[in-house]
Amino acid sequence: MIRGAPVPDTVTLHVPFRVVKRGGRKEMQLPEGVKQPRRTDNTLVKALARAFRWKRMLESAEFTTIAELAEREGIAPSYMTRVLRLTLLAPDVVEAILDGAQVPELALSRLLEPFPVDWQKQSEHLS
């Protein structure tokens, strides 16, 4: 066995990334050109699931008004109305969210703001 240079006690590894706030939490963002791994945003998925569940409950006449359903769920009717609006999202936007392929800037707070009802305009607005 040939004796070489001594092995250092510590090794320094440089990994280029930056920490950004997204939807109230911190996330690591890799540099340009590096493929970002797809990660579903559980907050968005949960909001979509709630929206479609609430819509189904209203359409089945289980509850007659949003206010009645909001009271049962223990949330404000205004918040429920904003979340219910997510059922108007274009199918490709919903699919992107479920696949984790939405643009990184798309947080729930942005989706709860008014957006165009026209599906083509939505894709442009939310990109």
C-alpha cells in the first residue's frame, strides 16, 4: 500500500442554491438550468380537494347555502367562497398542481385572489 497525502478531517462542499419564501414557508431554489425535482404542494392539493368536496356537498343539496356549510365546517363563509372558486380552474392547471408541475410562484394565497374564468386566460395569468 502506497502512502499518499493525508486525508483531511473536514471536507468543504459548495452547493449553489438560495432560500426563498413560498407560501409562508422557506424553500431551497436551485440555480438556473438545473432541473428542479417535482414536488406536489400539499397545501394546494388539500385546498383543491376541499373545494371539490364542498361543491359536491352543495350540489347534492346536503347543504342549501354556503353560509350553512361554512358554519358546519367552522370557517368563515368568505374564505369558503374563495376556496370554492378553485373549482373553476382549468383542467390543465388542476393537473399541473396535482402533478407538482405548477410554476413555483403559484401559492394558495395567489390562487385565492380573483383570476379569469376563461381557461386560456387563466393559464396566462397563473404562469
